[in-house]
Amino acid sequence: MTEERSTTTRDAVELTYLPVLADAVGAIRARAKATPAGRLQNGLVLVCGLPILGALVLNFTSPKGPSPGGVAFCVAALVLVIGLYVLVPGLQGQQVHRMYATQGEFRVVVDDDGVRQFSRDLDMTYRWGALPRYTETGELFVLLTGDRHGVGMAILPKRAIADPAGVDRLRAILDGNITRM
């Protein structure tokens, strides 16, 4: 048991970082791409946006010429749909960031047992069963709960890993313990 513990400790990856807004927004966007609920939400934007765009094109190609009211309505509706698609992750990311920003510096240890997060007022341990899947972006690893919405998540910024080989080690630990989305 002692030997196994020392192997786990040696293979652990440590992250140290201050939470930034871009991490939270990036994690929300990654979750939307990786979860069924997020893909449904993105699909609804497309389903709503395409008919509006089609109505706009039909309005302009009408033999009677474009109707100013119809064009204005279609443009406003299209701006609303695109605006929601762009703004909602940013607003949700701001909420997540506000919650974590007050904690100051985070220290995270990831090993074969799970993820341990420490900050000023926080000391949490996630066993792999609590975060059974993850997705990766260019800047983050986003660990997600098993529910269809991925309501719970842990954000692991790659910039927080001091050792350049640590990103590959972290990916190997994640791949060995949970499912990549």
C-alpha cells in the first residue's frame, strides 16, 4: 500500500493558478459542446436562426421588393438569436468566475485517486466517480459530472501546470481514470 501511494504521489500533477474569467467562459463553452444538453441548446440556436435567415432572404427576393417592417423584424430576431448564443456563455462564465475569484490562489493535485482542490476557504476532494468524464480545449481540461447537463465541473487550466510535460501527464491520468468526451 505504501509503495502504491508513493507511485500515485510521484505521478501526481500539481496546478497552481488564480482564477480568470476566460477560464470560466471557456469551460462553459466546452461543456456546451461536450454535453447532450449543451449540444441541444446549440442546435436550438441553429433551428431558430435558419428560418429567420430564410425569411430575411425571402423578404429580399420577393417580387414586390423587401418589406421594411419584415426586414427589421428578421434582422432584430437574428441579432437576438446570435446575441443569446454569444452572450449566454459569457454571462454564465461571469457567475462561475465571481464564485471562485474571491478564493485567491488555487492549488490542485490530480492523481489516480482523483482531484483535490485547495484555496483560501476551500478544501475539496473529487473521486473519479464524481467527475467521470472530461473535455479538453487548447487552454483547459474541463472535468464534468455524469449527468446529461454536466452541471458540476472542475476547471483545470493548462497554464497552471509548471512542468511542460505535466500537460501530457495530466491527460494520461485523466484518460486512465475517466472518459474523454
